[in-house]
Amino acid sequence: MFKTKRTVSVLLPLSLAGCIAPGTNIMNVELPRVEDKSQIPAETCFIATRISVREAGLPNGDSVVLRIRHSGVAGSFYNAGTFILPRGSTFRLAAFKPGKYVWSEVQLGRYSGVFKEEFSFDCIDKKVTYIGDVDLHVDWSAYKYVIRFVDRHGRAADDYAAEYPLLAANYPLVPNVTDDPRRSLSQDVK
């Protein structure tokens, strides 16, 4: 039988509240959709990515979640933002406060795996930064995954211009693909 990881609720010090992505709060860090406006607010940066989820085995309706944390905050318990992922491929634009961030973990249903490697990227003030495409292959029968970060800047620029024409007219997509020390990762999340 599988063992599930128990989670302990922790109240975060108010000093950490400045690391949370705009539009989120400590209790809800799912990243909201960015509105297409002609200006980026002060103390804000946007990241652009296409996340593709491919599946094998029977998912049983379980969700796939990817989490991002601010690299200056120790431990994986604190996340700056969460992508709850649909099946297939989705272009995403998310707002953060400027700084260095890392992809911190993947959750498959009730199982989660914290990344051992530092998959980091920079979010630059008042810029739209393309952090690369995320290709995630999930094997539900074994609760394993393979994750890769791939540079498909041309396709991302087309998606960005089509979905966010006002932003794209004033803020070009700045490439800064996620650092991936091993180019792909296969892990067990049980």
C-alpha cells in the first residue's frame, strides 16, 4: 500500500508575505490569470511558459500541480505560486514580484515530490520573461514523472502576441530559460 505524506499547517511570518505573487495570498497561492493591459504594475514582473502534461496509465481524476518558490526563502514548505494543470498544453503568463525563483515540486494527486535540483529562473522588474516550456510526462500507474525545460521561444512569442496583444505591443518577450543542471528529471513521488 502507498504511504501518503502528511502536511502540517504552518503560519508564515508576515515578513515572508512580500514574496507572494501579486493576486495571491498565503491561503491561496494558485496563480491567477494575468489581464491583458498595456502597462506592467510597479514591483511586478511576468513569467511566460507553456506547460504540457502528457499522461500514461489511468489518472483517476487526480490533479497535477507544479509549484514555484522564491529562491531566497529556505525550505520547500513556502510556495510563491502554484499551477494547477489541465491535461494537454497550455500557455501561461503569471505575475510575480521581481527576484530569483525555482520550480520547487510536483504533486500527482495526493503524492508530491520535491525537486532535488535547483531549476531556477529570474523574474525581472517590469519585464515579461520567457522561462522556457515545461514538458511533464506523468505515469499514473507508477506515480512517476519526467520533467524537462525546453527553449521554444519562437512559439512562445507567437502565443504571447496572440493572447496578450496589449502587453506584447509594449513589452517584448525576454528569453531567460530555466536553468536545468541535468536537462531532464525522472523521479518517483511515492
